[in-house]
Amino acid sequence: MCGIVGYIGTQSALPVLLEGLSRLEYRGYDSSGVAYILDGEVNVIKKKGRLKVLTDTLAEQGLLHDPDSRIHIGIGHTRWATHGAPSDENSHPHLSASGRIAVVHNGIIENYLELKQYLQDLGIRFHSETDTEVVAHLVEHHFMQDTGRDLLAAVRLTLADIEGSYALGVLCADCPGQFIAARKDSPLIIGLGQNCNFIASDIPAILSHTRQILIMEDREIACIDKDSVRLFDNLGRQVSRAAMTVSWDSSAAEKSGYEHFMMKEIHEEPRAVRDTLQPRLRGGRISLPEFDWDRDWLENMRCIRIVACGTAYHAGMVGKFLFEQLCRIPVEVDLASEFRYRNPIIDDKTLVVIISQSGETLDTLAAMREARNRGGRILAIVNVVGSSIAREADSVIYTAAGPEIAVASTKAYNTQLAALYLIAFQLAHVLGRIDKSTLTAYLGELAKLPEMLTETLKVKDQIQRFAAEHYNARSIFFIGRGLDYALAMEASLKLKEISYIHSEAYAGGELKHGTIALIEEGTLVVCPLTQPALVDKMISNIREVKARGAVVLGILSPACRKAAEVCDTVFSIPQTDPLLSSILAVTPTQLFAYYMSVNKGLDVDKPRNLAKSVTVE
């Protein structure tokens, strides 16, 4: 959840670190800090609050604009609080007892209480409530006692002591020409430059400096100086790996004139869906070479399990509907955080579809490993190339959302749906559940989706006006049936994430079983209406809430236009096959959440208590 940056080279280190941290604030923004070596000493400056607080402090001390700077090595961190509330003391980097070693960390040290007690028994005094501080003290203990002042060996011994997940950056005043990096279950990359090298939690942090990237794998450790990177596995064997070249540039992670990343990313949905679909639609057929379409295995497949968290889980709910409707295969959708703890029924005839934007979501990664250990065949839908889930899955289908910086996910959801459509249509065709002409018709509609998304964005001004009238709502309900219920869940999540308005999603038919007691005069109810077969049922549900005083916003496809007569306000989407409507109807709900947040004066891109890549359980 936290962001890490490290630099060693010939430039002034602090501006490089701050630039990188600014591109990682989506990973956490409770506090931030830097550690650097100057005149043989480790210096740490860290502050509670947004990165600007740290930047202003460094500027006041004259550390940012010194052309003769002698600071050429440093590590930085932006925090999403886990152990200990946001404060200066709990901010990273953390120092060892002597102040000679500094550590930044992303992840959870599960046995930190045991280690803390051991260190306190040695007379070491702690200054924070964090789990990370034990790492700094352990590294120093091994550095001084066990390794003859070999920093790499000291970190390796420390890793043997700790249990849990980590991405680590370690500085030592006695080793001013190097720093150490290590990872397990938390993402960390190495950037290769000219007379300089970097570490970071994510590629955008260093993309303005290098496109040559090494992705560290689990339990690897790296010793980094300005001219070289030595990479080792958990047995101490040196690893040789070619760097990957990042094809997109740093402008993809800029706002490009939009006020917020979220609005920019909503407007990128047509492009993102097009880039996800077009390479895989060839000559009237679907090309998915990433997955082995072994008909014998598929015909003997017993079930499909979709595992994901948050927004990706809601995409999985759409996937369940698609697979069952088209392929006639039983599907379960699991929250990854619950999956491992109920002894799931998985065998070698189970297809497990893992969905994650970052490919590093820790709960999802752990669930995938559990499913694989039980014999499941793993197909991952991931946005980030080379991420942990992508590397460990049997097959991976990459979406083409590009960098998604806003914490609230938008275009990633649309592209996950696009990938699920491709898989569902192809699987149904391979299994003989749909014929060639039906497949061709679906592919024709798929190809039109980017253009239809562009058309859908034209309701933006109408949504902005509606949000201006309703942003003071205390509670908002979303109701839908079938695919529209799955959409309602995602729409409700998006609203509560960034506007902090209480919001719930309910299946339309469940209102009468208790929920309708919450409806009172003036309650806003939002109804996606894109399923013609269910529109009459939904009209009845809308009449039920209106009879109790609700104000109803309908998001309608043309085939459901007759529902307009019972709605107070209507946003329209273009006509497409009802199976494909979710990818269009979600965009107005994203815009609605955005404008509700803006009208409340909130930080759309950095909602409170949240971070983008959830790498803790």
C-alpha cells in the first residue's frame, strides 16, 4: 500500500526522490519521508500529512535547489498507515538505534511483536508503533554482531528472522556507495540508468529517468550502486535477468489538462477498451493465444471460480452472469480475502479466473496460490505487465488500461469487462454453446463499444448538473436486477469511495424484504435499467420506492426507455446487446460519483483511508 523510491547516482538525490514520491502518492498519503547520506551520516526528514508538507520542509532547509549538492544517495517513502496512526514518529524511514541504518518498508511484518520483545530485551529502545522499526534494529544487530559489517549479509539474515510481506530499501552510513533492496509479496522494481540506479514500488515513479526496468521476484535481494545491480535469490545465488523496456512514457501518468486523474481516466475508457479488444478481434474471430483452448479439458471442466477484490470483484460478478448465460457452466465469484479461509472446493477440473488491476493485490495473490496448490487451472486478467499474479498464473490476459493513478478505479473496470467478454464468447463458441453466426453478431457489437463509450461521455454535463443538486444527500441507494445489480454494486462502491456518502446496492426484488424501511421522503435511488427482460419488474420496484417519497435517477438503454415515465431524471446510454450494456452504463455512474465528490470539495484522486494497490491483508 505504501510507496518506496530509492536513488543512487550523480544527481542531487532529494529532487529525484520527491518526484518519484509524487507519482506514488496514490499508494498512500498519510505521511512521507526521506533518508539520505551526507558527510558520513544518515539524515532522516519525515512528516505527517501529504507530500507537500515534506517538500516544504526540505525547501525551507535549502535541500532541494542546491546546484552543488553532495547528496547522491537516498530512499523515500509515502505511507498508508497500518501499524500505528499517522504521525511524524510512525512515518518512514525508520532508523536503527545508532542512527547509522535507515529502512523503508511496504508490507506487514507478522511476527514483529516477538522480534520487538527480543530487541527490547537487548536494551534497544523503540520510537514508533510500527512493525517496520524492528527491521532497522535487526539489520543493525546483524551488521554489528554477525557479518563483519557486510550490509548485504546483514539484510539477508534479517529476512530470515521476519515473517510476512515486505518490499524493503536499506541505507547504511558505513556503506555510502550502495543500498539494499528486497521483496516478498510486495511489489518492487529496479530502474537501470546511466551512472545511476533506482528502486520503486511502481514504474511511473522513475519513468522520467529510465525505461529499463528489472522486476524483482519474490524473496530476491539486490545490492545496488550507481554503476551496477547485483541480484540474488533466497539461496544467495546471483541471478541474471534481462531488463524489460517500458513502452509507454511518463505523460501517460500525467493529468494532461484534466483537473483530476479520475476524470482523465474516465475519458480514456474508449481508448483503453479499444486497445484491449482490437488486437484480439481478427477476421471475424477471437484470438486469445494467451490461453490454451484445449477442448477436451474444457468439456470436462466442472466449474469456474472467479476470485477478486473490490472493483475487480464486481467485474467478476458480471463475468459470472456471462459465463453461466453463454457457456452453461456453474460459476462462483469469491472475495479473495475470504477464499482461503473456508477450505474452497477446487480440483484439476476447475478453471480459476483471477482479476486484479495491479497484479499485486495481496489477498488475490494468496488466493491464487491456494487455488493453484489445490490443482486449479489459473487464468489471470491483469493490467500490469510482469506483476506477481501475471508471472505466477498459468495463463494471463493483459488489459490495456495503461497507468491508472486515481485511487478509485474506472478504466480498469471497463477493460476487465472487455477481457471477460472475450473469454466468455470464445469459451461458449469452443464448447459449441453458440454458433458462428451468433459469435459474429456479438463480435460486431464488441467492436462498436469504444465508439459507444465516446458517445456515453456526452452525458457529462447533464450528470454534473444533477450532482450539483444532490451532493448533500446523506444516503443513496442503487437498485438493479441481473447484470444491472452487478453494475449497481460497482456504482455504489465508487460513490462511497470518493464522496463519503453512505451508499448501498440492492437487488431490486429484495427491497420488499427489509430494505424499503430505509426509504424516506427525498431519498435518492439510482437505477441502472439496461435489461429489457427485467424492465417491467424494475418499474414495479421503482414505483415502490417512489410511493415512499424517493427521488429516482434512471440510467437507461433505449430498449428500456419505457421506464423513463417512472424516473424523475434519466441519463441515456447507446443501444447495444443487453449482455454488453454494463460496460457502457458504468461510465455515467463513475461521472456521478466524481461530480458528487467535486461538489463536496473533496480530493477525488486521494480519498481518505484508501490506497491504490492493496498489498496488505
